[in-house]
Amino acid sequence: MSATTEVTDPAASVAAPPAADPVRRGLDLGRFRDLSLVPAILALGVIGFIVSPAFLTADNLIGVAQQSTELSLLVLATALILIVGRMDLSLESTIGVAPVIAVWLVLPSSGGRFTGLGLFPEWMAVPLCLLVGVLIGAVNGFLILKLRLNGFIVTLGGLTMLRGLQVALSEGQSIVDLPSSFTYLGKASWLGVPAAIWICVMLFALGGSALAWLRHGRALYAIGGNAEAARTAGIRVDRIVWGVLILGSLLAAFAGILYSGHYGSVSATQGSGWIFQVFAATVIGGVSLNGGRGSVLGALTGVLTLQLVVNVMTLAGVPPLWNQFLNGAIIIVALIISRFASGEKQE
């Protein structure tokens, strides 16, 4: 019992200094950072209704939420990893390569169009996909924490390597004959709402609760704020960071299952370019690139803001070619607002 107390209390004390900003204004604004995008979301709702009355219909709003599910899981993973003071660019490729490997292992060759191995029964597709995600996160953790390699370079190399593996195994084409177990969650509806939306709400609730109430969840802020101080306080820094990297890749693999089920296929380019949207949503949601700050609630509002902006632009007839420019502009504006609102130095 005493050992548990020694780990819990120092973790709280290590996590506390970043919040104890001497600038009173920064402290007060920081308390509302999780909800800072709510006015923007409400404003987008008004603008969307003005642009098109169809914006506030149930079908449109459920469609926006459905299209946000896969991206939101990557944002949840990225938020946890950034809070602990790390970065994983390979999540963009994991969402595509994990489903491809799973399908490659369970499906036999199909008329020369797709060369599968058929080593496992089709019901194993989902467990295999999740296992691939776990292995990717474990390898990243080993290279970063055990071999002490630069995390940015490791995950950038992983992004490129895994993307190449995805294209090679899929032979550069979409795989459409997916097992029914693999497409169920992406197509099913529970109580009139897509199952993917319920699942994402549950996962975000679990993530937020863990960060707020569990000792290991609170330790993420301590590690992201000052890893050496957290280690001195008795927190097993490497073990927790490794676990977060594995969890992040697992969430990305699960997002791949939802995406593949939703569209009924696994594309050779699935997930390509998503990392820009992921970081845009995470940053505008108040998660610090320097670690130790942010919440999953703020990250979720970041996803909703981006998706609503895209939806309003689509209803207004704005060409989708402007989406990438807008995402980059949002990141810059969010960093400026964060810098002056909280007094945090962005480097």
C-alpha cells in the first residue's frame, strides 16, 4: 500500500507545475481549453444552416459523425502519444497496412487479381488486424526506447516502409471481397445510429476517464511535462510510453477496420495524407506538441471542427482542393491562439 502511495503522489506533484502558471490569465484560460472550440462549432452550425437548410438534418449530421469516426480514432491515438511527449507519424500507414495484412493472411488468391495466402479462417481477420497494430507499436517502442533512436525519424521511416508494404501486398489495387466479420462494425447500425459512432464515443469516454482518474493516465501528463522528474518520482517512464505507443497503433488498426467496413474495401492508398488532418485536429483541440498538456475532449472537438468546416464548404460548393490549405491554416492559427492564451512557448 505504501509503495502505491509513493508512486501516485509524486506523479501528481510532477504533473502539477505546468498548470501552476504564474500568469493568472493563462491559468484561467487554460481551464476552459477543452471547450474553447465549442463557440466555433456553434458558429459553423449557424453558417452551415445559412448555406444550406440540409446542414441541420439528421442524415447530414449523422453522415458527418460517421465520416469522422476513423479520423477521430487516429486523433485519439495521437493525443495520447503527444501528451506523453512523443510523436508517431506511422499511424497514417497503420490504418491501411494492418487491414491489408489481415486480409492477405485470411483470403485465398482471387482470380489473379489478388494473391492472398489463406492461412487463417476468415473470422480471424479482425484479431489479426489488431495484432498487426500491436506489433507495429511494439517495434516502434523498441527502436525508440531501447535503441534510443530519434522517434520522429523512426516513425517517419515506419510510415514510408509500411506504406510500401501496403501497396505491395495489395498489388496496388483495392481489395473488395472482404470477410463479413471485417465489414460488420463499419456497416452496422445500433438504435438507428452507425455502430462506429457509438464505439468512438465509448473509446473517447474511456480515454478521458483514464487520463482524469487512473494513476497511469495521470502519469502521462507527468511524463510529458518532465520525463526525468517523473522517473525520479518513481514512475516507470519507458514502460508507460511503450504502452501508449502500442495503444496508439492498436487504435489506428481498429480505425482501419471501421474504414474498410464502411466502404466495403481496403484501398492501396488507404490513410494516405491523413497525418496532416490528424495533427490539425489534435493541435486545434488544445493538445500541446511539447507534451504534458491537452485532453481527449479537446481533441474530439478538433475533429468535429475540421469535419464541419469540410461539410460546410462542400454544401457551399467550394472545391475540395482547398481542404489541405485550410487544414494547414487552421494549425497555424491554433498555435498562435494557444501561445497567447496559455503563455506556452511553441518550439
